[in-house]
Amino acid sequence: MLTFSGMDYADPKKKNGVVGKILLAAGLTALCILMLKQSTSFNTPSPFSRHEVGVTHVLVTGGAGYIGSHAALRLLKDNHRVTIVDNLSRGNLGAVKVLQGLFPEHGRLQFIYADLGDPQAVNKIFSENAFDAVIHFAAVAYVGESTLDPLKYYHNITSNTLGIMEAMATHNVNTLIYSSTCATYGEPEKMPITEVTPQVPINPYGKAKKMAEDIILDFHKNSHMAVMILRYFNVIGSDQGKGWEMKHQARITCLIHGKDIAVCMLFDAARGITDGLKIVVTKCGGGVEKMCNWSKRAGRSVKEFVEACKKATGANIKVDYLPRRPGDYAEVYSDPSKILRELNWAAKYTDLEKSLQVAWRWQKAHRNGYGSSPASI
């Protein structure tokens, strides 16, 4: 009879417990892997990080601002993919939230809070996203402020534009639409202003924009970048589409600086500019270079503007006449023939009083800006 006293045997109960734990751990691991594989972020890269045939991914800097948010709206309506970058120093997060509510679908719109003055942040944005085009709106834009704090304007406008150009060059993004200004013309000897009118800006805002234009055009000469520079005159209005109702807050007290007549170019920004942007995005090809004045043909004086405000609001608006501010213009208006001829764009919404009525309706419906719910209008 054999004995096995010298041999050790594992306790069957302990063995079953260890096996059970191993099986449980394996099962949980398999479940985690399965869940990760079913996750969009694990299985496929973000749609913003890859190019897609038939889809134009547009970076809109300053997309929380007045013109930028309306441009983003139109781009989204036209089925473009949009990334908004804004530091919200002048833009409004409320506009972005409205856009997110209108276009909640995955891969349509993303918002990135960042400062274009931070080179590392800019490089990270371009590294993580596959842009097809850039529309560069982001900038401070007050003539009076620029005369008081010129370094702020040269840094924010000129330096930040250089940073955008460097990132585009590094990451092979070859379509740029630059938001410039009529302030680059200064006070021309001859009116109306055309695209060949000499640019002699008289304030740091206009000078900073002119420097940014020069950077863009110098780089363009030896690259394949398609460039469009849009020199805006004064804009007004709001898109009236359902659910949008966007406009920055208006003021009722009018301060007229100087007794000379300043002329404003006014047209509806909501559809006018964004219709044009749509055309620019589709027509910009490799090596294209265009400069266009973006305005309507006839000008309006400040006094005419005040009278139109009174009619649009029904209010007795108090008007204070103050000394002319440094950097202000006596008169500025343009000939928009080139943009009509080359892009088939013309301002459609040119009735000043009706445009002001739109602004007034928005203001009454949003007495605290985006912090209040829209009233019935």
C-alpha cells in the first residue's frame, strides 16, 4: 500500500477561490476593453483632428465676437466644421452657447478658450486640429483706446497675427481670410475709398492692422497660401433666424465727438458679411490674393444716425457734443465695386432705421445681454 505522506496538496477550496478571482478579473478587464472600443474617443480620433473629404474645417478666431459669431453661424448653416478660439476679453460666451444649442451634433462645432498671445497654446490648437482654413477676426478694436495704450494694440493685433501665420505655415494650413479695417486708410485726400487708395493710418489701431496686412502679404509672395483681406467699415444688425437673436448690447445716450460730420458705412452684418464669407471660403484657391473693402456705397453722417436712432426707438435721445478724440476721422466711406465685381457681393440690408429697429428689438428682449431670457418680440 502506497503512502503519500511526503507530498503536499493544495486545499481544493482555496484553489477554487483563486481561480474565481482570476476569472472575475479577466471578465472585468474584457468588459473594460469592450467599453473602451465602443467609445468614440477610443475607437476613432476626434472629427476635428482629421481632414474629411467634402468638409471644410474652419478656425474662427474671435468667434465669440459680433462679426465672428455671425460668421460662425453662417459657416455652420452651410455645413462647414467650425472651431472657435476666443479668450472672451471682448467676445461673449453667450453667443457661443447659442451656437452650441443650434448645432449640437458631434463634430460640427467646438469652442476653445485660449489667448492667441500664448504661442504654446496656439501651437497646441493647430497640432490637435486639422484646419482647412482660418478666418482671423480676433483683435481689440477701439480707436480711442489704441491712442492711450498703443503697445496693447501692436501686441494684440500685429504680434498675434504673426503667431497665427507661423502656426499656419508650420501646420500647412493654406487659406486665410483676414479681418482688417478701413482704419488702415487714415484720412484720404479723395473719396470714396477704393482698394488702391494709399494706406496712411493715423492711429495705432489702423497702424497695427496695416502692419498685420504687410506680414500676411509678404509671406504670401513666397508661399502657396490663399489670402483674402477684408477691410470692414462700420457694421450693424443681427441675424433674425429662429433661435439666434444675437447682437451685442447697444447704447442709447449718444456722444458726438467734434462738430464735423463723421460718415459711417452701415449695413446688415448678420447676412451681408456672412454671405460674403461663404463666397470667399469657396473661391480662395492656392496662391490667390485679394483685398476688398466691405461696405455699402453711400455714407451717413453721425447726425443722420442720431435722428434714425430717435425714430427707431421712439426715445428722446440726449446728445452731447464733445471734442474730437485723437485718431478720429472726419469722413470715411468706400466704393465697394471691387467686391461686387469679383465676389458678386453687395450689401442687401442698407436701411439704417430698419437696422436700428433690429438692434433695439434685441436690446429690449435682452435687457441684461445674454444673461436674460429672450422676451416675446
